[in-house]
Amino acid sequence: MSTVDEKQDPPTVDQISQGSEKWLNAYYDPVASLYTLTQCVALSDIQADGDWKLVIADLGTGSYDMKLKVYKGTNVMSENAIIDLPTGVVTFYMDVNEPRTPAVAVASGPYIYIYKNLHPYFKFTLPTLDVNPVELDLWNQVKEEKINIFVLREMLEGMRAEGAVLTVRSLRFLQLQDVPDCEAFSNMYKHTPLRRQTVITCLATMKKSLADEDAISCLVIGTESKSIYVLDPEAFTVLTTIDLPSVPVFLSVTGLYDVEYRIVVACRNGCIYTLKRGSSDYLKYCIELNSQPVGLERINKTIYVGTMDETMHCFTSKGKKVWTVKLPASITTMETMDYPSKGFKGVILALNNCQVHLYKEKYLVNVISTEDIVT
């Protein structure tokens, strides 16, 4: 295994200026007032006219005014309100209709919102999870007035201390401090069926049966309940469910669902798992990282991982470390750059020192200086 340390030999001023000169400043809007994350940004030919648009799920203030925005250059050409905070945006083909316009999928809470021709089309809700039987029995006893709110609070606090997974209703009840508020909350919800719903943490796509650029794709969803769901793009039913030992935060998907596929998953426990079609042994090629991942990409048979300790690692598909690059600043985001006409495929890293580094394998091939930190 080799290690490249950019801290010891950082890019010179000339290298940075020459790298930036190779790129044209196509669009720049310093007052766009966007608040978003890498997972909520996508480029797509959403009108099938050959002019690719920028699709962004804007987080608004972080609590309200969330919107799905589509940009042509620096001009907003479409806006749709989003009810809850978005956690991912992808574009995909869900049918074979002409013209070949892709749909936009927005992950928000436990829902996937599908937009066709920039209009709301369908809402998919994640399957509900099993409720703890003890918790269910407690709320039933409250409904039948067999126990009061003090007993309910004591029992729920005991369950939470033991590590039991509670519903949102019970967690909200435990947050209340005043007795009148607890009684009002109990009276309002005790007759409502108890449900446990998970939320979406990451989102990706997978070609279903053909590898064509405009072929029908499945949605791949990571959830807070430590599960991966693969959705059918036409019926919007769950095709496959895979349980993980930790919550997935980054997905990299290759292959075809009907033939052979691999899903590389980075989880909150600092591990990376490779999921294969027909195999449930996800621990076979488990990669344990020394630091939390901030980005994940898979190119051919190698896995590129950016971590919080200002490092990019490269692993084989079987989990063997190939090389490590130490960067001059921490990574804010990373993405694959695919340039088929030149046969180039590399990894772009954005750093918090207002630089963007482009790598071909472990070799730094270009440095771009930006006005602001790219997030």
C-alpha cells in the first residue's frame, strides 16, 4: 500500500492558477441564497432537449420554506414546495414513453416524492415497522384508562433506558415536562393507532434490466432503521429489503437489478459494506475505517472513500486497501467525474480551503481555485 501526502508537498500557486485556467467560468450567482447538500443536487436532461438542467432540493431555512428548484444556467425555471426537509434527490427513467423525459425523486422524511415533467406525480411511503409490543400495550392501557400518565412515563423511560426503540409518539411524550401538557397530549393521541415509521437517510438509482443511459431504473433507499430498500420504478413496490448492522449514509450502486449488481454502503459505524445480488453475507468484504466517511464513490472495481481526517482511501472491491492520499484540508464533498469521449474517469474532491482537486487514481491531475467553499 502506498501513501501520498499533499500536506508535505502541497500544490503550488502556479499549479493552482494553471489548473483553474483549463476551466471556463460558465455560471456564477453569488446571491442565489441556496442551502443544500451534495445528496440534494443532480444534473439531468429533464426536458429531453439535450440541455441539462441543475435540479436542487433547497433546505430553505432548515425548518420551513423547502423547495425543489430547477435551474437553467443561473435562472430558476421551476419551483415546487417540499413539505419536510429533503435528504436526497435523483433523476431516473421510470417508463418507456416518448419523449424520454426522466422523473425526479425527492426523499423527505418517510416519503419519496416523484415529479414528472416538473409536476407532482406520485408519493411513495416507506413500509411501517413493527411496534414494540410492550409499548403498544402501554398505550392501549392508557386508552382504556387502566393506567395514568405518570405510570406511562415511568414505563416508557425505563424502556428507553434499556435501549428499546420507541415510536415518535412516545419520544415526543417523554419530552413534555408539564403535567397538563402530558395529559393533553395523551388525550389527543391515545385513540390513534400506534405506528413506527422510519425516515430516509440516502438515495440512489440502479438500472433494472438494461445498461442504456435512458433505461428504466430502480430506486435504492437507505433508512434510519438500518435497512436498504430497492423499489420497482413502475409499480413502486419493494423488490428487495436488506438489513444492515448500522444506519447507511452513502450509497454507490453498480450493475443491473435483474442480472447482477453491487451496492457499496458507508454506514454511521465507520464501516463500508458491499451488498451483492443473491448474497446476504455483507460482512464478508467489510471495510473498517479509522475515521467517519464524508464521501463514497465506486469506479470500476475500486472504492474511493473520503474521511474526516483529511484523507482519501482507495480499496479493492474485496476490501483490500490499495493506497491513501493525505490532503491539505478537510473534504467537504466528493463526486465521480466521467468523461466518456476522452476515456477519463476520476474523482473530484472539494476541500474547505476553497480548492477542488481532481484525481485520476492516486495522481492529482488538476486543482481548481473557487470563490467559496464548495459544499
